[in-house]
Amino acid sequence: MCLPQDLWVIEVIERLFIYFKKELNWSFEVLTILSSKSNLILGQHSRTTYP
């Protein structure tokens, strides 16, 4: 259950997401690529650390 004071946080996050998607679409794609690469690196690292 969302508390009333949490609703504005969700709204701000949604507005920021829409802004980034519209104005900074290229950087959003770069961030997505970087995060997917870091996930691959972290995934390989976790596989070697925890067999």
C-alpha cells in the first residue's frame, strides 16, 4: 500500500523518466548498454566467486 507522501516521489520519478526518454534518448540507450555490460561482468564475477 502506497502512503500519500510516497505518491509525489512516484510522480517525480515518472516525470523524470519521461523527460529522459524524450530529451536524452541517446544517453538513455548508452546507459542501458553500459548497465547490461556491467550486469554481464557482474554475472561472470559472481559465477567465479560463487561456484
